[in-house]
Amino acid sequence: EVQLVQSGAEVKKPGESLKISCQGSGYSFTTSWIGWVRQMPGKGLEWMGIIFPDDSDTIYSPSFQGQVTISADKSISTAYLQWSSLRASDTAMYYCARSPYRGAFAASCTFDNWGQGTLVAVSS
Amino acid sequence: QSALTQPPSASGSPGQSVTISCTGTSSDVGGYNYVSWYQQHPGKAPRLMIYEVTKRPSGVPDRFSGSKSGSTASLTVSGLQAEDEADYYCASYAGGHMGVFGTGTKVTVL
């Protein structure tokens, strides 16, 4: 069974750094793209970026380029999303999701398994 | 890339059909046959319902179907059931190996 397990909820202050994780199991972690999706409170889904864990090829949405860093450690089947300096506007639920495709075209919008979400709250 | 445009809400009575539109451009929906649809219940992670415009993952009822005409994709839910009440999002390949989601539609079963 494919599973993505995300790290727990975080409460942070503006300016702090943060790295959240997403561990995959039940499939070949290195040969499936992993995407990150933001959902701000009461709002819709936003595509942040995707990473191919085998070679760490990473594609960012222009809206998130330079604001976050997506990475992966294939030795422990884990993908990461990190911030160097959080803002209150980063308060949101963040989901990781797996694409069953190897090609980036289909992988960019086809996510068949999702993590449970990590709630990030940033407040002074 | 800009979010794909969906109507904020749609509704139908049990047993009826509801169709949700997802309008993009020739750079996303209109340019590729990579459109997906997701269902999200409150407090839950999204669930893939349709991929590659018309395909259903295993386990998704055949009451859910997808189509596309030009730069507008559509999701139709036939034989509405109470458990279909949820938010629905489309997603499309948007070029440059990036994806984009729609603005979301809240479906209410009357």
C-alpha cells in the first residue's frame, strides 16, 4: 500500500526557519515525482513544486520560487519543504502528494496518493 | 501561471447530475490532455477522481466522468449522492513541467 506520512503540525514565529517532511513507503520512492501543495485557511489548492527524488530534479511554481526549498533524501525515502524565514502569510496546510508518472508532463498535475497534511501556523 | 477558472458553487438533488467547468487557456487546458480532477471533503486531503481528462483511477465510481472541449474541461457527477458533497478542483499541465490548480467548486447535494 502506497503511503505518504507527513511530519506534525508546527507553530512558529515570523523570521524563524522550518523544514517539514514527507516519508513515502509501499512504492519505489526514487522513480515517482513528489509534489507539494499549499492550502491557505478557507482557500483553494496551490501548486508549489515537484521533485524527482532519484536525481533531485526540482521544478518550482514562479509564485514559490525563491520563497521555499524543496529537497529529497532518497536513502530514507523522504521529501522536504523548507523555509529560511517564515512570514505570517505562510500559515497554511501543506500537502505532499505522489505522482505515478515518471514523465514530468503528466506528473505535474496527476497525484494519486496524498499525505495527511502538515499545518504550519506562523504568528508573533 | 494563473489559476484555472471554476464556478464557486454547484448543486443538485440526489440522483441528479451536476457538471463543473474548468476554464484555462491554450497554454494549459487547451494545449494538453493532462487534466485531473480532485475531490476534497472538509478537513481531508484531496482525492484523485479523474486524470488525463477522462480516465478514472480504480475505486472511483463510474458516476464520475471527465471531458474537454477546447480550453474548458468538465467534470460530471451523475446520480448525485450525499457523499459527493465536497469541494472539487481541476488541475492541468501548464507548460515548463509545471502544474496549476483550478479555483475550486463547492458541490452541494440539496
